[in-house]
Amino acid sequence: MTKIRSALAVLFFALAGLGTGTTGAQAQMFNFQVCNQTGYSASVAVSSLTAVGSSQFVVAGWWTVGAGTCSTIGTFPQGWVYYYAEVTGNASLRWAGTALSLCVDYPGPFDRVNLPGYTCPGDDLKGFNAEQVDPATSTFTWTLN
């Protein structure tokens, strides 16, 4: 009987430890919200860490945010995040940046680890904006005007 109680106690603490690890990982994530204050639908691409504690980045898209709406497009690990948007169906109207140039795929969706040496056609190389999301931030909002 003592062995069974000991085994159950070990199992309980192991499961409790797993729960704590999950809570810690969730605390290191943030919601990415895009508020589109324009009259056009926007397509958004994001590059972020692949996971909490990882040093690899993933680049993914396209999330569509309707004209005049706000949308949470996902939950991402805190730290550096890179983001780009364009009017859906018209890449000449865009919200680009100069922080980092990354390849996007058309028509999408796409989701790949951003490995060194990856090449893409010139038209698909886009300038991304950057933000370092603080550990105290639970929601980062990007407003498109």
C-alpha cells in the first residue's frame, strides 16, 4: 500500500510540474492583434520564433483582416516579431518596413522555418517591420491606417 501511495505521489508531482511548465510557456506568449482602419481588406505575414526558447524563426502568412476590423491573428513567442501587410490582391499597396527582408509566397498560405540561404524570386522579397515584444506584454496591436 505504501508503494502505491508513493507512486501516486510521484505521479501527482510530475503532472503538477507539467502543468507549471505549460503555464510558464503560456506566460511567454503574446496575442498579435491587427486593427485595419482602412477601407481595404489586408493580408498579413509574420515572422517569429518557432517556439519559446528557440533561436529559429518561422515566417508565415497570409492572415486576412477585413476593412475596418480588428482581428487577433495568432499567439506567438515573446521577443522579436517581424510583420508585413498588403492590400489583399494588390501588393503595390502595402505596410512594409526596413527592419528585415523576407520571402513570402503567393497565393499562400505559407509557413516555413526561415533558414539561412533560402532564396526566392525578387518580387516575393518583402520588407518587414520589427518589434521586440516585452515579456510583460500579453497583446501587441498593429494598426493599419
